[in-house]
Amino acid sequence: MTAWIKMLSDDEAGPDLKAELDNARTPHGTVDNVMRVHSLRPATMAGHVALYRAALHNDANTLPGWLSEMVASYVSALNECPYSFANHFANAVHLMEGGDAAAIEAAFRARRPQDVFEGAPLALLQHAEKLTLSPATMAQADIETLRDAGFDDGEILEANQVIGYFNYVNRLLNGLGVTTDGDIVGYYKAS
């Protein structure tokens, strides 16, 4: 586990932190550094876990999981956040049906999602780029573009939550020097 600030191990955890660490455990049974970096302030870990699960892993969400993970990956590429990109691109590749992972990664790093996506997914990725890089320029017409691409208002809200969450977490991770050292990259267990 590495970051520029102290992160407490399970052995160092008091009762409040231990409860939050147990709540933050991945399907692998570990606590990723993205959550452990909150160990000095367990209340922010609790909030972070709740927001992450609501944005990406809630059964009521209707955006396809692969698309949410692609949006997460693109936002993380735009923000040059290697931690989130590594984890969420691995998730996207795991969940997507087909597609050239190397070509998608190259397109994201070049800020050219149009090289590998079209239609509704491309519209959502372009929306993510604008909201990430130029949030003050957002307009109602941007929502209309997503509706015209086939997204309903609930899906637009979900996408906006994913974009907003990753802009938050990318800054948290980059600002504290959090790395994937010691983490199991990707949310999903290998089959």
C-alpha cells in the first residue's frame, strides 16, 4: 500500500476504522488503496464507499456496466489518473462483448474516442469529455444530445454521477500519490 500520506493497516485499525475497512472490502476480500487512503478519517471512507457503489454497482442502474466502466476509464484517461484508469479499464474490458482493448486504450489516451466508438456510446464519451475538461460550458443542449442518442433521463443522471465521481476520485488519488501497489487491479474476480 502506497500513498504520500500514512495509511493504516488492518492491524492498526481501531473499532470505527475496522468497521469501515470491512465495509470497503472488495470481492477479493481486500481493501484497495483508493479506500484505504481514507484510513485516517473513516467517515470519508464511508461516504466514498457509498458513492462508489451507488454510481457503479447499484442494481437499479440501467446503463450497461461496460459503458459505465468505459466512461470511468475515459474520464480517468482525460485526468491522467493511472490508478483509476488501470482498475476501470480492466473492468470495462472484462464486461464488454468484443472490441479491441488496445485500440480503445490508444484512442482514449489520444482523446479520440470517435476512432473506436460511434452512436450512443460515443455521444456519452464526448459528453464525459466536455463535463470533465470544460464544466462551465455545459448547456441544456448537451442533455438533448444524449436524449437524441437514446439515453433516458435516469441514464443521463447515472452517467453524470459516474463522470462526477471519477473527477472527484481522480483528484483524490493524484493529489495523494495513491498507487495500485498491493492492490488486485479490477473489481471482478478472475474466472
